Amino acid sequence: MKKTFLTGMAGVALGSAIWSCAPTAKTPPTANTTTETPAATQPAAPDWRTQADAFLQQYSTQYQRLYTQSAEAEWRSNTHIVPGDTTNAAATARANQAMAAFTGSTENITRLRELLEHQADLSELQVKQLKAALYNAANSPQTIADVVTRRIKAETAQVEKLYGFDYKYQGKSVTTNDIDEVLRKEKNPTKRQAAWEASKAIGPTLKEGLLNLRGLRNETVKALGYPDYFTYQASDYGLTREEMMQLVRQINDELRPLYRELHTYARYELAKKYGQKQVPDYLPAHWLPNRWGQDWSAMVDVKGLNLDAVLAKKGAEWQVKQAERFYQSLGFAALPSSFYEKSSLYPLPAGANYKKNNHASAWHMDLENDVRSLMSVEPNTEWYETTHHELGHIYYYMSYTNPEVPVLLRSGANRAYHEAMGSLMGLAATQKPFLVGLDLVPASAKTDQTQTLLKEALNYVTFLPFASGVMSEWENSFYAENLPPDQLNAKWWELVKKYQGITPPTTRGENFLDPATKTHINDDPAQYYDYALSYVILFQLHDHIAKKILKQDPHATNYYGSKEVGAFLNDIMRPGASKDWRTVLKEKTDEDLSARAMVDYFQPLMAYLKEQNKGRKYTM
Ligand code: X8Z
Ligand code: ZN
């Protein structure tokens, strides 16, 4: 549920040529037409700028009002889930429907198209807003109001099932935090397998709903000319589906040699750890410290740098406050008091008679100053990073909430930027000089740089085959290639084997639906490449910050207190979507989007891993 109130609704369709009446740049009325007709008798040309302004003003006011009502209802639906209670669901469906009826109204679509036919007469900022509104319209065209209504209901129901699920491990109800802890720490493979299987038990519950949603999502966007929902989401970057897939495949290819080393290393090390004589060709899914094998960093403890132990002593609240202090040290404002009053930051008390969304998210409730986060923070490294990630969204919201950025453009330069900011801060907040500077680690601590880099690679590099490989390929196939309902799980595991080199502990037939255990598949559809791109961008930004601003080694930085770093990040965030994302990257880093910085960062690890893997069998 990251995007609904984050970037999805206010995204900008850049250069979308797929509209049936694609707005083409028209030449303005030329002088020679006026010479033929006497000025006095010529009808006054409508002033398109004035008209667009009038339209945008009333549209934005209405949009913001409905958006806020929808966000409030969704907030309630995601923080107070009572299975069987239909009150929240009904209120959320009502609010979302009012929003859909407005953004997708035929009247608005007609007017938007009409104004965009005159885009040559409009300002760039006006064109961007009109395109953003048209992009939003495609998500809920009222020409097919019944489909949109069914989709809204189905989405609300799916979210309720997803976060109302009662996970059971060893006969007891557990949270996803509990399962994650077992997967990070348990050494007994049988128990690990039981925990892993417990985390997948939700899949079948979501199958019917997901198949229904695929149809409804595809049908919705088709009405405005997009062939499928994946294409629609990719168009938010100004890319076709094929271009997006090509981009993520290329990123994956660039990181593949390093991933291959990590994969070989992990197979041998984990076999040792779990006392297995036979080293498997593929990694058993339940051996990895994460439900989807997307982050393996808990595999390695760096001596002298035990962040988990430090955080356990500090507590969950300290983590949130510390993340805020870090942003403040760069020159950002304190969070508004309403953030702390209205957010839902910690796990529910044991015995609560309701549940909440167990996945972290950040919300821009009113597109003004009401910003909130929904998390279940516990004191450990994973939540420490996630807290920095979510505050990245929050500071992005606060940064583009300014008079220069119209409501319709209050979103990231693109969706990946929004994901990159906080993840960048999460990386910075784990580097040794930063931790030493804050007295979290003694300056005298001797730590092994290679082990540190290895731990980072097990976090950031292992993520890419999952995000750009498995998730993106599966959703592309699901939405755009009409993956048959009896091949959903088979396709998933085919991709997991191919990209991640992971296999399940036992055969996973179509009675399971393992992709649906990933929350984004249900409530943030066809956008997971955002995260793959965000990692690439974050290393580009980090590389620039370390080398050009701080003049420090990218592997050992301390951003804390640097107003210059703060200004650099704020410059990127402040314009929101009013500036083209490619231009932003080029201007700020002097580079185009590329995995160059990420590959460079981890390059020193290659030699070490090759040495460790000498004589070992490579299987990918
Ligand atoms: O979903 C998220 C954020 C949402 S705001 C917590 N992330 C991805 C995931 O958990 O799968 C962050 C990185 C990857
Ligand atoms: Zn996020």
C-alpha cells in the first residue's frame, strides 16, 4: 500500500503517444493568417492559458478534497482491520468511488483532451498538470463506471484479506515480524522450513481475488487506450512496456556476474551453517533470511559492527527519532507534531482485537502538511533501514509541498526517485564513520571492510534479481501476456530459479499462490521495478555525494550534519514532478540512469568472492 497515497495517483504521463487522440504539438497561429483576415473581423482566439488555468484551479481543488477523503478512509482500512466488519470497507469503497467518478469523468476527460490539443499555447507546467490528470483518468474512466466500481470493491476486499490473515507457526498465531525473526536467526532447517511455509500459507486465500483484479485492472486502462495495466504503469516514466523490460533486464545483466559469486558463496556457506554435507545446486528458499530471498544481509555478522545489538538496547522509538535527527542534521525541518500523533508506527499490542497492514508505507494524506507513516517498527537493522526509507518519503512530501509545485505534480521526479531517497539515507545510516560519529560504535572498533561490503552486497545486490527479474517478469507476464490461471505458481518458480537461483523446499503446485504472498502483487501492482530502479539511482546519488560533496570514500561516509548534502537532496525533491526525471539526474549527477555506480561500488568484492569460491561449483 505504498503508492496509493504516495506517487501513483499523481504520476505524470510523459510523452504518452498511446492516446487515441494523442496531443500533437501544434504550430501557433502564424502572422500570414492574420494578414489575410483583417484583425478587426477575426474572432478573438480563445486564450488557452487562461482557460487552462481556470480549469486546473477548479480541478485541483476538487481533486485535493476527494484525495484527502479517500486517504482518510484508506488509512482507517489499513490501520484497523476487523475481519468480517464491513463498515470500513464500505466507507473506503464510497470514498474511492467518489474520487474515481471525478478523476475519470467524461466531462473532465473531454476537457483535458481539448486543452491538450492546444499544448503549444500552454506553459510547460500546465501541460504537465493536464497530462497528470489524464493519466489519473485512465485509472478510472467513467465510460466503464461499472468496471471501475467492481475494481474498487475488489481492491478493498483484497487488502482486507491480505492484512487480516492469521499466520500460524508451531500452532500459534504469529505476526510477519515473528516469522522474519525466525528466518533471520533459526539454525534448524526443519523449523526454518515450517516458518517459511507458514509465510506462504496466505497465497491460496488471495488467488481468486488476484485473478479477478487482473481482469479489472486491464479492462480499466484499456478504455483510454492502454493495452494492459503493466503498460499503463510503465508509461508514468515515459517508457513503453518493452522499454521498461529492456531497462530492467539490462540492469540485471550488469549485476549478474556479482550475483553469481554471491549465489555460489551463499550455497556453500549456508550448507556449512545448517550442517548439510551436500551443497545444493540451487539455494533452498527456506535457507535464506528473508521470505522471498530479496535480502540476504542477515547471513553475515560483521565483527565489531553489531548494529542489531546496539539497536536492541536503544528500542524502537529511538530508531524513528534517530532517523528524524539524521534528516534534521542535513537541514530538513523537524517532523510536524501531527506526524507523531497520527501515524501508526509500532506493532499492535498483543491481544488487540484488530489487525493492521504489516508492510511499511508513507502517506501524504492531504497533499499538504498531514504526513503519516504506517509501520510495525521493532529494534533491529531491518526496521532501522525501513524507518529511514519511510522518512525519505515523508521528507519528499514535505519538500514538494510548496507554492511552486501544483497539487497535481506533488509526486516524485518519477516513482523510483521517491523510493530512492530514504533507501539512500538507510545506506548512509549504516556506514561505519556515521555510526562512530553518533557514538553507536566505538571509534577504536576494528572492522573488516570486506565483510562490511559483503553484508551490503547481500542486501542491495541480491535484491536486483528479485525486483528486476522475478517480480517484474512475473507481473509483465501476468498483466500483459495473459499468463494462464493454471500456470501462475509454475511461472513464479521458473523465474525464481532462473533469476535468483532459488528453489522451494518441496514442490509448489497451483494449489499455492506464492507470488501473492508479496504484498505489492496485490496492492501495488505492476510497479515493483520502481525499487530496482531506485537502487540504481541511490548508488548514483551516493557516489556523487561521497566523491563530489563530502570527498569521502563511498564505502565509508558520514553524511551527518552536512547541509550541503541536505541542499543537494532537497534540490532533487523540491520540484516534485514538475521537472523531467532525466533532466534532474543529468543536472545533479552529470550522468544518465545507469548501474555504473552500483557496479563500481561492489567491484572490490569480486576478487574476494572469486577467491572464496575457488574450486566451488557454479550453477548459474
Ligand atoms: O516496499 C518497500 C517499502 C515500501 S514504502 C517499505 N520496499 C520494498 C519491499 O519491501 O519489498 C522497500 C525496498 C523493497
Ligand atoms: Zn517506499
